[in-house]
Amino acid sequence: MSNTQPSRDDFAALLEASYHDHDVAEGAVVKGIVVAIEKDMAVIDAGLKVEGRVALKEFSGKGQPELQVGDTVEVYVERIENALGEAVLSRDKARREESWANLEVKFNNNEKVEGQIFNQVKGGFTVDLDGAVAFLPRSQVDIRPIRDVGPLMNTPQPFQILKMDKRRGNIVVSRRTVLEESRAEQRSEIVQNLEEGQTVDGVVKNITDYGAFVDLGGIDGLLHVTDMAWRRVNHPTEILQIGQTVKVQIIRINQETHRISLGMKQLEADPWDGIGVKYPMGVKVTGRVTNITDYGAFVELEPGIEGLIHVSEMSWTKKNVHPGKILSTTQEVEVVVLEVDPVKRRISLGLKQTLQNPWEAFRDHFPVGSIVEGEVKNKTEFGLFIGLDGDVDGMVHLSDLDWNRPGEQVIEEFNKGDMVKAQVLDVDIEKERISLGMKQVGGDPFVTAGEAGEMRRGSIVTCEVTAVTDGGLEVTIADSDLTAFIRRADLARDREDQRPERFSVGQKVDARITQFDKKARRVGVSIKALQIAEEKEAVAQYGSSDSGASLGDILGAALKGRDEE
């Protein structure tokens, strides 16, 4: 064995080889030993060619013991050797590298991390996660926006990592997620201790148009406006205010969504119990109008009890008028109970029933046969509508306008606003109809003529020609309203004289009544029948043709005798 000692150059070669065996690279975290403390710097041997210096303040921190010679520490190798021949080491970067490794594990395991908000930046805040700096967006600070973040600064608290990008050095965290999770756990625990039907105290936290949110000690319940009172509540602020303590009953609990429905009226007696006895059908009651709609008006009979006056039950005569034209809100009205449905919690009320039926009143004042006067309100294809006393209308059918002329022709003589007289023919209260007749006012000419005895078969009457047609003459009978038609064959005894053109409108002729039927309302007249009757009378009075006198002589004598009379 050789006893030769290694030379100085051999030692340097061995040292260099030992450093290569360590294979320490820049950017790595290594363990080193504190070999000396000089003023504010610690001298550390990290097993490199040369020692490095690290500021003591990088080792200071809350809960950190004072650094001593011989302590083993982890440092980050920035440079193995700089221009001054020293290793460039960093404790902060070592801690940051360590933190990143720990944070990545917790991020992958969806675990919470602890950190401190230490600065405010644009759009949010910076958080120290044990050496690693993360970004906390403003929207992720709390469940609800908060104005003052001061009390949260520099205070250790849990965060949830939302995003990590080591290449860019970005970490995004959320405090809100942690609070929501914690709140959900609290809500679940609170909900488990609540039961439907339970009565609890709560504080009104918020009020909306449709209800109020009540804090039940860590969880909110919704008190809907319809469950606040048995009476109609237009807006929750009528009976509640924010901060008010209220006693409520739990109506429903949704275990999945943790939504809780609350009620106040359920703690009071239900006014609908025994409603049928309190408000029997037909009874008159007084109430206050609370709401008006297109289809009717709601009337409060007592707190919690409302009935509806349907638009059809508001007025006997105003059929197409909006309820707001008849009633107004807060108005006190007398109504009649029409129907009560305790199951559906509905009461039907009538306003018009408090007044006498106008058709009944009209019938009492104007029985059938009475003569009434009114204004023409409307003309239709089937008759006239006449305005009558009591704000009701009567109708004159076309067939009741005139005895002789067609109704379609007669109705053109009337205009809206005309005052006319008519006879009451019928009053149907159930159908709300009044039938009138105008031709009946002057009486039936057939009845009048029949009662006078002038219109019987064989009577001689004077007729005035009103129209000349190929088939005969249209005439009116003097001293009556009767009309008749003389057929062509009845215009004369002799055929050559049976020509209608021999006559003219306005001409008066005598004729004999050949038919008078009151039931069929028909009268028949004939000039020919009159001539034959006169001939028979002359023959009987002045002799027969067998005496030697001619027929012409007999008729001449008869006519001369009639003229002398």
C-alpha cells in the first residue's frame, strides 16, 4: 500500500467530484446548515462550492423561533456562485416553493387552505398562503357585498382555491365558497331541528312586494303576503317592518332546497269556520269594497271574509258597464248573499238584489193593456226599442207597427229620439223583456168596424182608389182604416167594363162588401156585386121584363127614383 499523501491538486479534484455527486441545480430547494450569524445575515452551507448568505428577516415570522448556528434550514438556490464568489440563496423562495407544493396537493384534494388578506389591488385583494401570494376577487370576499374589508385584513382564515397556474404563478381563491358551505351546513342542522306546524319566533329581515323574509336564527323563511292575515293585505308593509320580531308557524319545509314557508294567519282562528251559519243565503249585509276588477268587485264583510259581486249581479239594467263605473274602492255597500261555498272559500254577493226588479216594478205600474210613452232608443231589423220608466226598454216588433202596411216600410218613418205611444202587450220578468205594440194604440179597425155594425156582408161602402194594377184596384174603405183589393172580375158586371185602367188613384167608387172575416182580418168588396144587387132591387120595385118594359127602362126608372130621393 502506498503511503503517499494526496497532493493539493488531487484534493481540489476530489472536492469538485463531491459537488458533482450532489448534483445541485439552480432553482432547487436544498437543506443547509447555519454556520455563522453575522449582523443581519445568516451564513449557510448548502453543500455547494461556496457558502451563501440569507437575510435574517427572511427567517423571521409569527411563531418562528430565533435562528441559531447549527440549525438546519431549507433554502432556494438562485445561483450556485455569483460574481462575488458566493452562492445566492433565498429562504422566502424556498418557503414559496414549499407552499406551492402543499397548495397543489390541497387543490387536487379540494381541501381548504389558510391565509391572510394583506393588501388591496384592482378588482380584489391579495392573500398570503404561507408564502404563496393568491388573488381574492371582490365578488368572492363574502356572500353579500361588504363595504368595509378592514376587519378581515391580516387575520388568518380559511379559503378555497378556485384556480392554480404555476407556470404563470397565479392562484385564485374564494372566501365566499367557504362561507356558503359553512352556511349550508348550519342551515341543514337548523332545518333538522324544525318541524312543520311548529311555532317559532323570527326577525323580519327583508320585505318584498310578495312577502317578507324572516330570520329563524341562521336560516330564512318566506312569509308570503297571503299568509300574513286572513284579510286582504295589499302590501306586507301594512303590517310588518324590517327588524320586527314576529311569531310564525312553519307551514312547509323542503328538505332538499331548505326552503321554509311560514304563516302568521295560521296562528289565529279561521274566520271561515261556520261561515254558512253566519251568512245564510238571501240575507242582506253591509261591507266595504276592497278591490275592483273587470269581472266584478270584492267586498270585505269582516276581517278575513271577502265576497265577490260579479259584474252580472251589479245592476238590473246596466249590462256592459265596467264595475268601476258603479262602485269605488273603500265604498260601503249593502249586498245580498247569493251563495256560500265553505270548501272553495267563496261567497257570491249581489248588489242589484237590494233594489226592486225594474221589470216587476214596471209590471206593477203598467199592467198589460196600459198605454205608455217613451223615446225611440234604437232601430233594428226586427223592430223598435223604446225607453220606458224605470230605466227599462220595451220592443215594438215590426208586425205591431201598423195594421195594414208592412213593418219594414213603416219603421222607416221613425228615428232615434222620437217620442211615441205604445200599448203594453206582455211583460216577461224572468227574461227581462217587455213587448209593446204601436198599432194597438188606436184600436183594431176590424174590431171597431165590426162592433159598429157597418162592416157586414151586403153593406154598401164608398172606396177610394189607392193603386191601380193589372189585377184590379187597391182601395181604402171610407170612414175606417180598412183596406181591400177589388179584383179585375169584380170591377163591373159587363166584361168590357172590367178594365182597371178605367179608374184612377184618388177616384171614389161604391162597392158592396162580399166578405168580412174578423178572425182572418180580411174584407172583400165588389163593384160588380153592387151592380147586380141594384139590378135585382130595381126589377123587384119597378116590375119585370115580362111586363113589356125593357131592362134599360126599368134601370133608368130605378136610377131616376134614387136620384129624386
